[in-house]
Amino acid sequence: MKVKFLKAVRVAGKEYHQGDVAELGEPTTGRLIEQGYAETLETKSEVEEISPAGGSQMDFESVGDIGEVLPVEGEGEQSFIDDLLGVPIVIVSAKFDKGRSGKLEGKDIATIQFARRDGPGGWFTTWSGPLIAQLKQLDAAGALPRKCVIEERKGSSGYRYYILASARRG
């Protein structure tokens, strides 16, 4: 079933963002629609309107750059937060920004530079409010770098969020 994403979400290791269109199978599409992450594209005209043929009808220069919306910057390889869950890392630094477009406009975004004991470090981006609040506290206290693990939690409404936890717990 073809769906249009309403919110940023990661499905089967791939990240989708607001406005993306993808063909996914059941029961995944049912879950995404039920949780408010996506909507079905019912008619052919809706699909054509979202993805114009060849892009030749679009004015390339009038379309904004991804760097205007997401702070995609960091040293080393980009990682995805889900790949770092439960892995001891050292948060080296964090850069804070605000989304500048669409549903992310005004929402806090953090780009985190990290190191690992057993492999290359890198960076990742998050919109998780609780994790960003913790990072801002650490940054304000001058407490970076700091060893930790990232844990995933679920709020009462079913939405996922992330927090930093002690690396000693594992």
C-alpha cells in the first residue's frame, strides 16, 4: 500500500520524513496509519501530485536545501540513534538548533558528536525532547564529554522518545 508520511519515523532501518511517499506492506502500513505517522494515498491523482514525473516541471533553484531544515553536520560517519541504543558511547559535544520549515519549524534539534570505545565515532541528529533537555543540562554545566548509553522509552500516548542513561547500568 502506498502511504504518505505525516511525521518523521524509522521503519525497518530506514528513516522517513514528513511528506515522503513509500510503498509498504501490511501490517506495517496499518500500524503507521493507526499511530498517526502516515496516511494512505487513495487515488492516482494524489500520488502524481506528490511526485511529479522527472522533476522537470519543478524550478530546481526555488527548492530549499536540506541544510536549511536539518543541521546535518558533524565529523565522521552519520549514525542513526536506533543503532546506538544500549551501546556505551561518549557524548563529545552537542549543537542545538531549531527546525526552520514544515512540521519541524521551531522544534528543537540537536546534532551530537560521539566517540566509541570499540569502533569509530561519528554523529547523529535527534528531535527527542527529553534527550535534548538532558544534553542542554550537560552542556550548560560544562559536563561534556560524558559516557552514557541511549535508551528508548514510550510515552503514555505510545510515542517513542530517547533519554541518556548511565553506561554503568548495563
